[in-house]
Amino acid sequence: MTGSSDPGSTQLQPNPPTNRTTRMQMHARADSCALTKDGSFMKDASHTRHTSVTPLRHAIGAINRASCGALACYLATLGVAHAAPYVEAGQAGTAASWRSAEFNADWGLGAINADQAYAAGYSGKGIKLGIFDQPVYAPHPEFSSANKVVNLVTSGIREYTDPYIPVKAGDAFRYDGAPTLDSGGKLGNHGTHVGGIAGGDRDGGPMHGVAYNAQILSADNGDPGPEDGIVLGNDGAVYQAGWNALVNSGARVINNSWGIGITDRFDKGGRDPAFPHFTVQDAQVQFDQIRQILGTRPGGAYQGAIDAARSGVVTIFAAGNDYNLNNPDAMAGLGYFVPGIAPNWLTVAALQQNPDAAAAATTPYTLSTFSSRCGYTASF
């Protein structure tokens, strides 16, 4: 590991326990998916968080702290009843054969031409797909195939005293895949949501992910949110342990729905031209701060990302949910500031179905109302 004398411990745990400490749920990011030519999962700008994985999103929102202990038992009952074992109707060379009701439940799959990839034989099979987020809930019915989700266990000593949760530098941390409560007492589900979009099983159920045959490696980034422009706010020890766990476990692709964010000064810039926009010069200011901590323990979130991309891992970041601001923060833009990693770095915006019915025939998708633009990162 670069920049840390304590890499933390890493192990695999297929079934997460249910007792965990609390943290705030990080801000949701735009998440979307595609397949590379070699069959691995990649992120694409044509799917947004509008797609629900299953009723889990609504179910867990109603569970308070007191009922957390019963979560696993409750979620285990959320299954999909099938009259008969699933038989794949998709055929090699025939894209239309892959457009089942399960496929059509998510317009994003059609938007990225996933059916063409499936017909060509690409499904994510043999690929380990990293989700660096809130934990992916392994017992969820969308992940019911054998060894679908592996929750990575990370531990170490915190580097950052976080103002949003009761933790401080010097405290021990341990993340093991168990569901976590946010500051409002609700269980965070973003990692499960992203995992379903990326790799949920194709089994005749309500939906499936893009790389439905991939194995999901889930690492909890422990991020409490909000993304407020504080470079040190991404705890270097926690993030470095997660990067190490994912890379050492063989992740071919790592999806990231987090970042630095922007300061309050730019909050209205995406929606009102009278207010300042976040520029590449502002991102440079952030990167100048990052550069000072690269190779140190506080800089682990950034050094870990750079090292992952340098090692050949496809490293994906959302441009952000800052309502059409022209540029993403320096985290999503590391491929610009560190050109050597650009071939393995992907920054994406999010699209939505065109709300203008008359124009939708020729322009079916437009930039989502919440998504930041790729701006200076457009070349990758």
C-alpha cells in the first residue's frame, strides 16, 4: 500500500452480521452501467438512480434503530416467487431475444444497448465487480445466485475527526458488510441499490443488472456525508483499507458514487447563471490540496484510487449530483490531474428519459436534472 504504515486487515465474509455501528448515509450519486468488449462491467452515462432494485428501498426506510436486529430475518422474506426454474431465452446473435420483461423493466439497459452485448456473449461472467459504497446486502433476493456478493472486511485506525458522526482520529474502525444506520436512524441502502443496477441476477425476477453474471465485491467506504468540498473529509485510513481490499481481492472494475463535493459558494450555480459555476480552476485548487497529502495516511482515499487505476483496474466515478454544474470535483477528475491513469479512469454524467414527448423520438435521452456535467473530464 502506498502512503500508509497500517493497511488494515482484509478478509472475505459471505454473509454479513446484523450488528453495526451507525453512520450517516452519504449523498446518492448517479449510477449507471455498461459492458466492455472483454465482458467486464463499466459505468455508462445512460442510467440514473430512478430505477429501484426492489421494494427493499422502501422497506428499509421505515425501519428504525430498535428494529435493526431483525433486519436480516425480515429481508430474508423478500423473495421472488417463480412458478418454475428460470430458463434463459436469450440467444447468441439475436439481440431481441434478450429483451425480456425483466430486461425492459429498466430502460437504462436498452439505452446502453446491453442486449447487443448479451447477444455477442458478454454478461460479466468471470468478472469481479467492485462496489465501493455503502455495503451491498448479500442476502437480498436479487443476489441469490451462488457466491454472488462477497462483503470485504476492513479495519484500522481512523485518520479524520468527522463532524457529522461521533468518530475521531485515533478511533478503531471495522467494516464487515452489515447494514448501517444513518443519522436519521434509517438503514442506508445505496450500495445495495448500486449493486443491483450493476450486477443483479437475471433470473426472471423484477429486474436484472447490466453485468448480471459478474461477482460483486462490496467494500464499505464508511463515508457519512455530506460531500461538502472538504478534501480531508474522506478518511484516508478507511478509504485506503477499502481500496486495498478491492484490488487485492481481484476487482477488475471498481464503481464509486462518492467524491469531495463542492462548497456552498457554488450551490446555486448549476441552476442559476447569475451564481458562480464550479470551474476547472476550482478543481485545481482541490487537487493542489490532494497533492500535498498523496503518499500519507490522510491522503489514502486519493492515493488508493490512483494506485488502483495504475494497476489496471477500471476506476469509475460519477460526475456528481450538483444539478448541472459544468464540472465535477477533483476526485472525479483525477484522470485529468494525473494523466497517467486516464486510460483506466472513467467519469460519467447521468441521463434521463427525455421529458419532451415530441422531441423524444429523435433525442430519447437528455442530461438528468440533477447530474453534473463531465466538463474538463469529457475525454475520459
